[in-house]
Amino acid sequence: MRRIGYLVAGVLLCAAIYTWGIRGMWSTLQRKMIFFPTSTLAYNPADLGMPYEDVHFRTTDDVALHGWMVPRLGSDVTLLFLHGNAGNIGDRVENVRRLHEIGLSVFIFDYRGYGLSEGSPSEQGLYEDAQAAYAHLSSRHDIDPERIAIFGRSLGGAVAVDLASRVPCRKLILESTFTSAADMAGSMLPFLPMKRLITERFDSADKIDKISATLLQFHGTRDEIVPYRLGQALHELAPDPKEFVPIPGATHNDTYFVGGRTYFEKIRSFLAENE
């Protein structure tokens, strides 16, 4: 009996190791399919004529992150910019320049594993990174914590929803984002039970009713990566006050080009509105 007991225990242990091994490999594979970081910064704000400060800060789990503070003289609003899943902050300099031109100070940083930031990206890691960025901004003597607005594009929209559900935030801007990673995967692989398979969930649909911010949301009508209907579905779940702005003809990565002056004026007026 004792030998049988040892055999059963051994089988169960092997099964557990195998199961956790498969889960570990699946989790790693998901991350490779979600996150596409690069380390070389192709541009910085000075290349486009903007003053900026290199900022280094740490997360609560002790990961060193890097970002840029791009101040705008006379601005009383600071936009915390949460970028998408590919590249790094160097790829967003033109976008930052256009936001700077409409009178905004912008703080943009790289998640762990992106650009000059340490570590490797994961869902929980990105949430930790956004929290640390917000904490850094809130602690600065040159920034009014009550005038920090959060802006999230694509995957950064899911990070923005999570952050806005946990910190004081009066204004939230989302762009080209989705309800959940499972819904995204399901739109591409409708024949698989993605809600059970996905572990990097980025479940904005489950969190957006917890935000207290006024919401402005953009989505390109021809978005080839994040289906337009997922942006609409997320907006429907959000509490009032809120506004959804379609950008006719825009795809996933050209919203601010196609939207042009109207797009940026919408952002400027939204952030200038009294609470």
C-alpha cells in the first residue's frame, strides 16, 4: 500500500508539474503575442523642438522605469500618456508634439521591458507601471494632482481604465481600445473558447463602471486591429458623463492624422471644460 501511495503521489506531482509547465508556456506565449517592445529610442522631444526632462522612477515592485516630462508653459493640465503594445515612447514623439501644440504638458513613459525601462512586460506589470507613473506625477511640486488627465491608446486604453478605476481622475481619454483581451482574441479566433484560455485579460469591460472620470472616447471607423464594435461596446458600459467620437475613415494607427484639427480641438476643449 505504501508503494502504491508513493506511486500515486508521484503521478500527481508529475501531473501538477506538467500542468503548471503547460500553463507557464501558454502564459509566456500570450505575452509574446501581446507585447512587442523595442529598446532603441529613435526620436526624443528635442528632435521636434520640444523642451523635455528625462524622468527615472521606480514601481512598488522595484522596477526602474524611464519617461519624458514635456512641459508646456502656461498649461494647468498634465496628460499622462499610456501608449500601445508595440515600440516605445520614441515612436510617439510626433503625437506628443501635436498635443503639446494645443497647450498641454505631457508625461509619457515606457512600460517595463520597453525603451530604457527595466524588466519584462505583463498585464499586472503594466498596471504597476501606470500606478507608479501617476504617483510620480502626483508628487511633483510643479504639477497639480487634481489636473492630471489620463490618456490611453489601444492596449494603453486598458491600462488607463484600470488606473482610472483606482486613482482620483477627473478626465479620461480612450482611443482605439477594446472591452477585453478575450474579446479581441475571440474576434480573431471565434471558434475557440478564448475567455477560458486567455490569462492576460486586460478586462476593461469589468472595470469601466468603476471610473468616476468624465470620458472622451475616439475610435476609427476602419480600425483593422481593434474592431470598432468593441470600442462602442466598451463605451456603452461606461458611466455618464461620456462622449464617443467616431473618426470616419481612420484605421488603428492614423486616428490623430485623419482626425486632424477637429480631433485635437476636441481634446483641447474637453480638457478645458469646467468640472
